[in-house]
Amino acid sequence: MKTIGFIGAGNMATAIIGGLLKSGVVDGNHIKVYDIMQEKLKKMSDDMGVTACGSAAEAADADITVLAVKPQNYAEVLESIKDAVTDDKVIVTIAAGISTDYIAKAIGHDCPMVRVMPNTPLLLGVGATALCRHNISDDNFEFIYNMFANSGTVAVLDEAQMNSVIAVNGSSPAYIYLFAKAMIDYAVKEGIDEQAASKLVCASLKGSAEMIERSGDTPDTLIKKVSSPGGTTLKALEKLEQRNFYDTIIEAMDACTKRAEELSK
């Protein structure tokens, strides 16, 4: 059974570890975790049965090391673990903008790596994860692929696309939450019970996603099927078009990608 070390015990690490334990691929005895926040680390150890480590280097003494820290902390973390890394260690990185080339240079080893962009619904087992592979065997890549497939949908991309995809799945839940908030707030303003509105909005979002995925129709066709001539939906769409809703979404995603490029190392 492989040992997996996690550096960082935040939401993403919690989601990935939860998926691993649920699938039975590894047990808590084969998962090691380090975090500078000792209280958070202790809670994870108590709740999930993983081994709490006293340093990043200790956690990195594993078959697979998952770097689950913020981009701005990478230089410090990589410096602290480079003596524990060998050419055959597998590294998984989930930070925006951090390239496999940067990691290889920082640790002095062009070891097997997988660069990953997950999103927070991973916490519920319905995540959307993009990943790319670097210098890694098919067996090891399949193992890491399944680490994320256990908690949702996975797509494999080229590394050149990993900054752009952040806007597609990594950051996009926030746009959707904002859209949902506006819909719920409008309903409440009109006197509709907030809980009832929230249920209807959530069901509409889920159902719409299912239609895109399963109907065989394009989004343009689905829009037309909802929009009766002279009807209420067209009035709403006209207002969105007047406010450049579509273009604003594209511009927002472009801003997200540009920020990822700024963070790139």
C-alpha cells in the first residue's frame, strides 16, 4: 500500500484525504500530514485517523507527496523538503500558477509529477478536477487520477492549459454562487421564502447542468428551447444582453487567467 504525505491540511487536503479513505485505496496509517497550524493538524488527525507530522520533510518521506499549500508558500516549502525528495518520488501540486518546471528546479530533481487544479465541491464528492502529467509512469498516474476521480469528474490536459482552466473549474464555483445569490435575493425581495427559493434555485442549477450534459443539445439550442417568442424568458435574456452578461463572463474568466499567469512560477 502506497504512503501519501500531505503538506497543508486545508479544505483541499481534507477533501482529497476523505475521498481516499472512503474508497479504501489507503487507510489512515498510510497518510501523513503536516501543517504549520497545529490545532488544524490535530483535528484532522483525530477526525480522520491520519498521522500528524512534525515537519514538512517528515510528511514528504512518502511514496507520493501532495503539496496543498498556497502559491506564495511554495518557495519555503520546496526548500524545506528538497533533501527528502529523490528522483523517484511522486509529487502532486494543486496550487494555481505553479509549474512542474519550477518545482523541479527548486528541489533539484525532475521527479514524476502531476499538476492538479481541483475545486471546492470536491469536499462533497462532486468536484471537477483538471490535471496534467509530467515524467510519470502510467501506473502512478492512474493512481493519482483515481485519487481525484473518487471525488468527482476528472479531465486530463496539457500543462500549457493549466492556467486557463482555473477560470473554467477552479474559480468558477464562485461565479455560480454569485449568480445563485442574486436569484435568491430577488426571490426574497418578491416575498418568496428564502429556503424555498434556495431549493428551487439549486434544483434549477442542477437540472440545467444535467441538460447540458445529457440532452445532446448545445447551450445555444437549450436557450432557444426555453425562450418562447414574446415570452418572459426572452425579456430576461434581452436585459442580460443589454448589460453584456455574456461578454462580462468571458472578461472575468480572462482576468482570472491573467492573474494565474502573474502568479506563475
